Amino acid sequence: MITDLILEKYKALKEQNNDKTFKTRSVRDLLVTELTENFWMVITCDSDGGIGPKKHDTIFSRSYDLGRLAARVPIMEMLASGALPVLVVDTLCVEMDPVGKEIIRGVRDEVSEAGLNGDLVVTGSTEDNVVTYQTGVGVTVVGFVEKKDFRPGKSLKDDLVICLGVPKSAPEYKVHYADNGIANTKLIKQLNSFEFIRDILPVGSKGITYEFRELAKSADLSPFCYEGITLDVTKSGGPSTCCIVSLPKNKLDLLKDKIDKPVTVIGELRKR
């Protein structure tokens, strides 16, 4: 079990570090704490406000659907980094019954969809002291990774950068977790299994162009965007409805054969 491995690592690092301060740094949307030289803790998080079933929510969403997408974003970010999630914390600014229970059910089903049930603990809190008129959700994921498996920064010069899925976001779209045209945790796990994929980065509210720059920056390279791209590269990706990946140019057709999501070539990485 992963929990046994974590306990062994924790005991070892306590002996190694004694009272030393752990080095913590931001890597893109990740918070990374170097517990030892080669064993790191990774934290991801996301929030949703004004989306849900309550009277004053700006965008209507079923509570269950909200839970699915709220958990999906930080889990995808964690998996894309190469880390293994071990804990999901849902902090809900709503009452437990009826809204909270359905959000939590969605969170748990998303964890199950990601194939993490046996290795991951889900916990959290709800607001049961005051009446709430809008929905607020925060989800934090904690995971661990060995240095050699950490993906950010592994892109190489001349790699292609590809977008998988389509950027969709409210209020223009009512995003649904079961949309076959968007990225999801299954896609990230599938990409992790391909040796030719260098880096993976889910696209958030700042859009494809922003994430392309971040992916390039982490590898000390420059992004070069092709002309005539059919996607709006400035549009919000909402709850990570698409992701970008870097890979060798000669592996593009192989990638297309292996996945069932929309594939759009965005550009390539060049020397600074």
C-alpha cells in the first residue's frame, strides 16, 4: 500500500533532517516541498465560487457535477506532474445536506474514475453553522513523487507542443464531466504511460498560450506558436478541459493513433 511506503519515507526523512527546514518552491501551479533530495511532496488546489444549485449562484450546476469537476482539476495537475495523489481535501462553503453530500459524492466518484480509490484518502469540511446562499468549493490534493519521475521541465528543444481536448468554460459552455471531447484524469494517466511524452500541463483559466509559455519556461526554452491554429489559444480552459503535451515530432502520428481526444498542433519549443 502507498500509505506504508509514505510512512517508511517519513521515518527515513525525519532521521535525515532532524530539525532542518524543508525547501519549498512553486513550480507552475504546483507547490513542491523537497522532503529529501530525491523524495518530494507536491500540493495542488483549485476553487469554484458562484457555480452550483443555490439561489444566488451565477452559473447553475448540479452539486454532483460540480464535485466531479472541482476534484478533477487538482487531481489532473497532480498526475500530470508525475506525482501520486494520496490525500484529497474538499472544503465546502455549503451545508452537508443536501448540497454538500452530493458534492462529496462527486469528488469521491472522480477519485474512483482516476483509479485512485485504494491509495487515496478523501476528507473535508462543510458549513453547517450559518445559511449559505451561494456555493463555494475548494479542493486540495497532496501527493508524493521521486525526483526522477517529476515531469515539469523535461521538454527538449524542437519538441512539438500539442493540445489534447478543447478549451471550454462557463458561461459560454455548460461543461459536463462526461464530455468525450475534453481532457480528464484517464487521459492524463494514459499519457503518463507513453514513454515518448516529455511534459504534460493541464490548461486553466489563462488559456493555452499562457500554459505554453509556462511549459517552455520550465525547460528553459522558448515557445513558438504556429499560424493558422483552429483553436482559440487565448480562451479559458475552465476546469482543465484540455491539456498541452510536449513530444518528439516523429511521435505525433503515434499519439494520434493511441488517444481518442481532439488533437491540435500548437507549435514547437526552440532555444532561448
